[in-house]
Amino acid sequence: MIVRSDIPKEVQLVADTLEKAGFEAYLVGGCVRDMLIGRTPKDWDITTNAKPEEVTALFEETYNNNDFGTVGVVNLETEDESVRVVEVTPYRSESGYSDARRPDTVTFGVSLEEDLARRDFTINAIAFRLKDEQTVDIFDGSADIAAKRLTAVGNAAERFGEDALRMLRAVRLSVELDFVIESETMTAIAEKGSNLSLISKERIRDEFSRILKSSQPMQGLILCEKLGLLAYIMPDLLRGIGVEQNQAHSFDVYEHNLRTMQHGADKEWDFDIRLAGLLHDISKPETRKWSKEKNDWTFHGHEVVGARVAKKIMTDLKFPKEKIARITKLVRWHMFFSDPDLITLSAVRRMIRNVGEENIWDLLNLRICDRIGTGRPKEQPFRFRKYKSMVEEALRDPISVKMLKIDGARIMEISSEKPGPKLGDTLHALLEEVLDDPQKNTAEYLEGRAQELMAMDAAELRKLGDAGKDRREGEEAGEIQKLRRKHKVV
């Protein structure tokens, strides 16, 4: 049940303004659906019998949003993004969908009932009038909400013939809302699936991305594959179906990729990790070779080939260049893991340089997803925890003379001294003081103190320098122990 008090005041103001001017105003679409489900709407849509120019004349700040007469009413005095713009669209009917993407003809001035009849699913074809709190539900969308069922309005094949993207939206809504798709609607999707090839890559990308951002992206992509839609979104994924892996894996390449992605969703990690998980082994099919020596399958170089394929897939789907670069990098380096007992800290630093400090933790999280995607129950075994400890050690600020707000060149400049042992002893003596009192780490203090130290007797300065070295080594060892205890690898 919806009551007026559930509606933000900014939305009420738009509806009340239309009603006071003699027009009808109904909330419609996703906001009504979400309120009936018990979810907070992310945006608000109103439908009305007013024409676009009549809507524009009633409000101070508006803009025309599309070719369908939608007027965006802007609320400038709010910080709530969900009500910053309230979209107002005239009742309309549509006819002729020659390209399976958009209507050839749009007619305004029809009835509310005709407007609701052109909508995609019954759960999105419910209207609510704030004036009298009247709900209009001529297609029994409320019953479908109660049954957690997704049903096309009227004839499903006709609805998907009008806009083929609705088929992918059906999958997206089913995983976002945890609804089942009604059988006739499902059949129509399977029959009309090839029409998705007529839809722009940008629109496909947006719906596909929302599937990945849901809590059940694996379920969504399996549904896309069963209904014949995946071939028009990411056909390279299908090459992994039935491709057996080596003994470390419980699943074929296709299912492994999906499970890796799903673990990212289970952990509520961001979209980039999920998409990288989906693509990380995309090129295992073409790199698979049988090894007589190992008596098993090998996939040498699949991460290098896969990075190129992943880049092409994301470019075709019109993802932003920055996102393509980031996810491609994660795919390229996802095989980074080595035995931490056999690698050096410098090797870890090289890996960080390869993937970038800003991406290293996502790479480690991708590795966790990859491990769970094999069917292994343990997320972070000891060796992996030790590698994480080494990464954190490599990333932290070193306790060394490099942290000082002065360097050897500056000391020589202000003291007129040449390079020699005294220079190193001075830097270590300064470090000793800064470790005791970090507030001394200023250029002004250190320059003055450096001049004093450089003027000291060499033997006396050497004692101070050695004390600084001992102090640094002790501090370093203590910090490393803390990191290892944190990761439970001591």
C-alpha cells in the first residue's frame, strides 16, 4: 500500500502543481513498483495529460529530456539526488517499431489506460495519483509483485518487438528483484532474442552492467545464455562452455568465469572486480594444450591473450577508456601469484609497478575470487596471506632517510661539504631525531641541525649516525612484525 506521506515533498510539489493547474498527475513506473515492494525509489516519474509545453510553463527550471515529450523538472534546493530531477511525461501511445528499438510514431493526448498499455512489464504499469491516493492497476501488476513474478504487459512478443532491449531488462529486473520470469514472457524472449543485435551497444552495456552489479549476476548470465541473449552481449564467454580445465579446477572454463564473478558479488566488491572476474580466463579455450609431461591441460599465456580479448570486448560495448584500461590490467596480471617463500620483496614491488598501486588490492581480491571459482573452499590460505603481508610491506612508507624533508644534495649545498662518510652519518643522525620527534621533520629545522652536525668531529658524528642506523633497523623490524601478525603469518 502507498500513502501520500511516503512521497518526498519535492515530488508532491510537482504533482500538486500539475493538479492545481487542472491536469492529472500520476506516479508511474519503477517508483510505484519499488514502493509496493518496500524498496526506496532511486528516481521519480510522473505521467500526466498535460502537453510538454504546458508542463514547461508551470515550473521555473526544466529541460526537455528526450524525443518522447519528457520534461525534467529540476529541484535546485535539495541535496537528495533521487529528487533533484522529477521526470514528467505526457500520456502517450506508440506505433510502428520498424527497427525494434524505438517507435516510428508517438501520439500525445491519449488516456492513462492507453499509456499504461504501452509499458514493458505489469509491475511497471501501475499508476498512483497523489491527489486522492488512487492506484490504477489494470494489468494486475500488484498481483505479480506479490507473486514475485515478471510478466510482460499484454502480448509479450509484441512488447519485445517494440523494443528488444526489454528482453535484457527482464533478466536484469529478475536478478535485481529476485523475481521469476513468467513462462509466456520467457518463451517470447527466447523467440525474439536475435533482435537484441539491433540494439545499440551502449544500451546493452548499461543493462548488462546492472546485471553484474546485482547480488546474483551469475544467475542473470546463465539466464541470458539459456534464452539466447548472451551471444549478442559477450559471445566470447560461450567459447568456454564444456572446455575442461586441469585438475585444480572443478568446473569448465565458462562456469569458472561465472563463479569467479559471483564471488565478487558475494563479497560486495565493486563492478570492476566482478567484470575482471568474468573475463579473467576468457582466452583459456584458444590457449589450451595437452601436456604429456604433466598428463593434464595447460593454458600458457592465457592471461596475455585474455587481456587483448577483454579489451576488445569492452571496447565493443563502449565502456569508458579508463575502465577498459583498469580491467584489462587486472586480467593481464591475474596470474601474478607465486610462492612467497621463493620470491623477494623486490619482485613484489615489480608486480605493484605493473598493475599500479591503485589497483593492487583489487588484483589480490580478484585472486581470491579466482580461487573460490575453482571450487576450492578456502579463501585465503597461509601462502596468500603471506603474499598480502609482503604487498603491504612493499607499499608502506619506509622508515629510512628517504622520509626526511632534506636530502644529501641539500646538505652539501648548505654546508659546502663534499660527498663522504659524514654526509651519511648526518642523514642517519637526523633520522634518529625525527623518529623521536616527528615534528622535527621540517626543512627549516633539519637544515639548521644538519649544519651543526656536519661541523662536528667525525668520530662523534659517527656515533650519532650508528645510533640512527640501529634505531632504523629496530623500527623496521617492529613494523614488519606488526604487518605479519595482522595477516597471521608469523
